Amino acid sequence: MKIKPEKLKKGDTIGIISPAGVVKDQKMLENAVNYFESQGYKVKTAPHVLDKEAYLAGKDAQRLSDLENMFCNDEVNAILCSRGGYGSFRILNDINYDLVRNNPKIFVGYSDITALLVNFYQKSGLVGFHGPLFVSDFGRDNVNEYTEKVFWQVLRSKNTENFSDFHNPVEYHCLKPGKVQGELIGGNLAIMCGLLGTPFMPDISGKILFLEDIGEPLYKIDRMITRLKLAGVFEKISGLLFTEFTSVTGTDNNELTLLDLLLDLAGDLKIPAGYGFPAGHGEMKATLPLGVEYFFDSKDFQLRLIEDYLL
């Protein structure tokens, strides 16, 4: 059963956890706390939010405990993740998904947090939000205006949103023309590939899949997308949107561009497909509700919510 959280209201408490990588800059964490407090919200940081265990934000048990305790805490209305990195995979098997189902809250993140978002929906029915990270995005000296505007408009509203109405700073390209309606699922390309063949790969049948990534060589992007194709993913979905690939390497002395690669890999698709929307690792990023119905027009770009996502 699909479960939708309550919208964010002034005075609500926002819980902060680090389920993945280490928070490297405590000053940025403080900046983010100050930012949300200036917007009229209370902030509650988890006990282990600044822990460090090699490249992880503390031991698995500590990160898991922080996550579950935030869902259990009746004073907390929404949960934001401090940053991405790596670590969410390590706790997937131990999460109490019934607890998440019985305590629905706004949950926001991207990158490594993709693993949590898609499984909260798959195993708990919770509609999550692929959107900015607490430290990485709101800890900056100047919060990006686009990211800020879309974040607040989506999480404070009960109305459906037409993301085509927001100025799109990323150049859009149609890969395969068409129109489709379906639930939106996805996130980081490497994470979605990593979930393949595990019990934690979400059901993508009939859904609109979106994918993004950062810092990957062109050949690795090729390999990951091709792996999805070989696994039959693109035969099951109803639409495909590559949102944003930032800091792509391996193109300096190569005549092949990322767009060339995506056009080539999309050549035999029989579904609407496009590339170019700010929902990834760029400074500008939209906040996208996952698991709810959208309308996607890949030729004359439209990405429009057609289902309410908040109570």
C-alpha cells in the first residue's frame, strides 16, 4: 500500500542522519542547521551524525539506530540525510521496514541514499523524495536558488507540480519521442546497477525510470547502462529519463560525447526517453517525489506530477 507523508509546516522538526558517508566539514553542518532554523524549523541531529569509521559515518549498527530512531521519534516530522558517499547498502538487510511503514515521514536524499529511497517505497510503501542533502546542499555559504525554491515548493505543498514550469538550467535532448504516464522511480545509476540481482532491486515494471551520476568515466557509464539493458530493465519500464551526469571523465581525447553515447544506447528503445534535467549531483537540483504518478513527454519536454504526494 502506498503511504504518503504529511506536508512540511513552519515549526516542524527536521531530523538529520548520516546513513552513508562521513560528514567531512562540521562547519557546513552548522551552516545547514542555521539555515533551517532561519526558515522557521527546528533541527534535531542524530547522535552519530558526525561519527567516522573509515569512509563510513560510524559503524553500521550506529547508522541503522539513528535512522530507525528518527522514524520512531514522534517529535520529528521529516528526515534529511547529511550527505551521500557510501554506506546505505550495508544496512539495507537490517532495516525494520514495518517501522518505516508505521511511522511515515518526509525522507529526502540522493546519490547513495537512492538505495534507501527505493526500498522504503518497495518494502514499506513510503513515498520518498529524491532531493538535496542537508550538509552537501544546505551547508553552503550560499544555498542554490533553484534547489531551494523547488525544495520548499514541493515539500510545503499538497498540490501536484509541473516541473516543466521551473526554469531548466540543464539543456534537454529527446532520445526517443513519446508520451507516457507512470510512477517515477530511480536515482543514482551506480546504485541502481548495484541493486540488480539482489532482493533490494525495486519493481520497475511499468514505471518511469530516471538515472543520474557523477565523476564516472564515459566507458563506465556505457557499461552500467548496458548492464541495465542486458538485465531487461528497459524492456520493463514505460519511460526513461537521464537527468544529469556531472564531471564525466574520459571525453577529452575522445570523439564520443555523453550525448552520443546516450543516443546510441537508446537507439533500439521502444519507450519515450530523454536526457537533461537538474536532478542529480549538480548545484541545481529538483526535489522529486518517488512512487507517484507522473506524465512524461520526451519530445516537447514535460515532467508533470498527476498524483498528490503529501497528506
